[in-house]
Amino acid sequence: MDQDVAAKEQPRYIKLNERDNVAIVVNDFGLPAGSRFASGLTLRAFVPQGHKTALVDIAQDQPIIRYGEIIGYALSPIRAGEWVDEARIRMPEAPDLDKLEISTAVPAPLPPLEGFTFEGYRNPDGSVGTKNILGISSSVQCVKGTMEYAVKRIRAELLPKYPNVDDVVPLTHAYGCGVAITAPDAVVPIRTLQNLALNPNFGGEILVVGLGCEKLAPERLVPEGVSDAIVRMQDEAFDGFGAIVDAIMTQAEARLKVLNARKRETCPASDLVIGLQCGGSDAFSGVTANPAVGFAADLLVRAGATVMFSEVTEVRDAIQLLTRRAINEDVGRALVREMAWYDSYLARGGADRSANTTPGNKKGGLANIVEKSLGSIVKSGSSAIAGVLSPGEKATQKGMLFAATPASDFICGTLQLASGMTLQVFTTGRGTPYGLAAAPVIKVATRSELARRWKDLIDFDAGSIATGEKTIEECGWDLFRLILDVASGRTKPWSDRWGIHNDLTLFNPAPVT
């Protein structure tokens, strides 16, 4: 759509807080100079959709406010109606971790939400899966090719015999040897691999394929008490590659028989473990999709579920809003601990949090990581922050949790799976084909234009909030019900329908030797 066509639509903007001195343009494809809003404000220049215009004159060095928070300072005078793009904003300093309020605004518990269920796969340990998958772990990157060959044969020759099993997923990675296995930070990738195998969607059936000479011994990936769960390629009993693959297939079939006996049963919504993530964010993320997800997250917490949000760099600049919600001092200090650790990690690499924002984020109207963070944390809803997980740590409690991860979609998804996530809700403004083989991913669009254009990739359109067709509450309830349907297998998200699944990506902050 060109600017002439855009000019024929009723100009609309969204102001989020009474304190805000900027607002974002709602109209698809933006508005040309001369567009006049109902408030009387007239644009002095073309402003793309999702980008900010000044509502009042802003003097040089004066704060630019969105979400009621300072997202930066004017580098030069900005007149009302002008386009406030990233080049006109000086980013503020990150919140001082030593001066944060902790547990000063803990939300009161929301009333319980009872009677909501889903059809899941209950495991012997009490956990509940949303899929029925055979996961085959690997202890070292050297076996990746063998694993993929074996899985191809398992899918073709064995899986048709066990129709109740959804898939066979190889948990391959670039780790296990050539690394500083005893370095302190090595705990992150090792813990991640250990916990990935325990994801409820894998039904407790453990199988590890190793080489035999790697630093990460396969035994470290097998829970105590589990025997006969390792195939070592270097085992002298194997006569050739074919024998190795046959051994993997034999072990796989024994586990497929067990998984095939699993049946979906009615489970309370409290058995869900939901991960929240965003990718390809834009200025609407904090207006439509993330608020809808946040409302649905509150419903899940009220129902007793476990919900986790992540991405350290995308909460760092709004951490002051989260520490106040920490349910107690220990949780607040744990939030600060994870922020400080990541600050140090970035500093060692000669980077800082400003490196997070992508060209797509900026094209979508996000000026900097501060604005992005304020929109990102909205996914966490309004519940108290009940716990904090270090990267790859398994969730053991209910409520709203912060699971510390990098902001990379693929690393975050891998770490959330290790933390026990069985279904992920993923918001996007620019669009991404991201998906996970190990858990269903519900993709939520921030804009209706994206949802229409990607009608067979987007599962839920939250753009109706921006146009006023639906409220946040209505979209939140709709999304909550969709989560229950997807968890039950009644609705299959587009990424699963197409088989679009990203590789698992370990977070390894330790040295590589």
C-alpha cells in the first residue's frame, strides 16, 4: 500500500500511558505527512506503522516516554507530529542493580480458576506431556550424522508400527568434546542436556547415543537407576556401521512399544508447563500480542499451572518493574543475580545489551532495547514472580517463573525445554517460521496485516486489539482456550502441520579448547 492509499484511512495512534509524550501509528503501512488524528495532532512527516510520533514538543535532552517509562532522551528538539525514530533518541543507562526495590509491590494472589482441563499424557513421575515423543539424546557432536541416519530409518521402518507415538526427535548439539568440561560455566550446557532428556513430552523413556571417547561421558546424561540406555559407537561388539545403527533401532523400538501404550487422559490445567517467548518483535508487541499473552498467563497461574518467561537482555532494562513483583526477598535477589551474571557475560565478550535489537526490530518501530524490554515483560502478566531458574535448570514449582536465558530464539527454546516446558507461546511482529519438534509452538501475531499475509504460519491474531475489534481480556481468554486445545492435541499449530522445526541450540558460556 502506498502513502496515497494509507492517507484515505482514518488516522489512528495508540498512547499507552497518561505520562507518554509519544504514540505509535496504528494504520497499516503508516501515514503520510498531513494526516490529522481525532485529537487534532497533525503529522509533519510520513510515519511508518508502529513507529512513534511526538504528541507534544520535546526539547533537546528531555525524556521520551512510552509505557509511562523513559525510553531515552531527545538528541535534538522534536516538534509535535514529527517522526521519532531511533536516530533521534539517546539511550539511557541500564537500571542500577544495587538500587532496585525488591518485593515492594507484590501483587495480591489472583482468585483461583477452577474446572479447566486438557487431555495430556501422564508420566510415572507425575508430570504431564502435551506430545508423545521418543527423544534420543547424544553425548557428543561426533554422533550427529549417525543419529540423523538412524532416526530417518526409525521414522520410516518403525514409527508406522506405533501409531500412538507422535515422532522421534534426535537431541543433537555441538558439544561434548573439545570443550572445557570442568570449567564452572560448563554446568550450563551439561545441565541443559541432562534435563532435556527428562522433558515430560518424552515420557520418561531415556536413550543416549555416544561415541566412547568424548569428554562428556554418556553416563552423565542418564538418570540414576536407569540402566541399558546407552549405545556407544566405539563398542568393540559392533561389526561395522550397520551393526551400530541396528543397535540404536533395537533400543528405540523397545521404547516405542512403551510410549505407544500411553493414552491421553483428562488432566487439570495445573499440570501445564508453558513457556513464553517472542521473536521478531515490533512496537505492537507490547500493545497487542504480549498483553494478550500476559492476560492468558495470569489465567494459567490462577489455574495452578507453571508459566515461564525468559530472555535476560529483554528484561534487563525493565528489571525494576519485576523485582518489585518478586514474591519475596530471595526471589528478588535471584532476579538481580541473573541480571548481574549476564552483564558480566556480555562485558567479557565486549558487548552490551544494546546489541540485542535487530534491524527488523527497528524497522518495526522499536528504537532501542529499553523500549523493547518494556514491551517484552508484558508477557509476564500481573502475577507475582514466584521463582527464578538459572539457564537449563528444571522447574519444580508452580506460578510465574523467570527462566534466565539469552534472547536467541533457538537457545531460549532449548533452555525452556530443559526447564520442563511442554508448550510454548511465541509472539512475533515481523514474522518468523520458528518451531520446535519437542513441543507445540503457538505463534501469536502482533498485527492483523501479518496474520493475514502469513495465514498458514500464524496461529493467533492479536492485532484486533490495536484496531479496537477485541479487548486484551477477550484475546487473552481466546488464547487461553487455544492453549488448552493445542495441549490436548485437538488443534495442531502451523509449525507442526508443516513440520517446521528448528535445531536445538545449547548455551555454552564456558571456554572451548
